[in-house]
Amino acid sequence: MLLMLEPVKKNGKYETGDKVYSSPAVANNIIYVGSKDGHLYALDAGTGEVKWDYETRERIISSPAVANEIVYVGSDDHYIYALDAGTGEEKWHTEQEIVSLRLQLLQTA
């Protein structure tokens, strides 16, 4: 999927390995976005260049959140990851049980 950026300095383009469903998070002039290719990308908002990317075991369709220089993102591998916002280094990850809302709705119908 082609991710179109309109940063302050110039337009940038970056092609991920699959579609992008998550909304980006922006902090300190860096755009963070997940892709169905299982990667979380950190792109320079001024140039569109990749600063780093982090690969999970499954697609990322949730939107990342940034706080205190840490990027938090959930993946379909049932883990939530905490990554250093500047380097992409993993700080920690934890397994979470993810319950499908669609499944719950079907069971109550």
C-alpha cells in the first residue's frame, strides 16, 4: 500500500508491504503507522524517510499511541508492544486476549 505524506518541507511517499488501515500517530515530527504487513513504521514528517520499522508476527490494524517517548501498538499476534519512539527498540511486550466484537454480536443474536 502506498502511504502518501504531506509533511512540512515536501511531499513524501513510502510504500509499505501491504494495506494500511490504522490511523497514524504523530509526535516530535515523526509519523508512526502500522500496516497489514505486520510492521510499525516511523517516518520523518519532514522528508518522508523511514527512521525505523519494527516487525511483529501478524498484521497491525490498530492505531499506535505515543506517550513519554514510547510508542504503544497492538498487533493481531495478540501482543501489545512498547517501543522506543526514537529508535524502535522494544521496551516490552505483553500478550493480551483479544475478543472479536463481531463474534460477540453473533453469539447474542
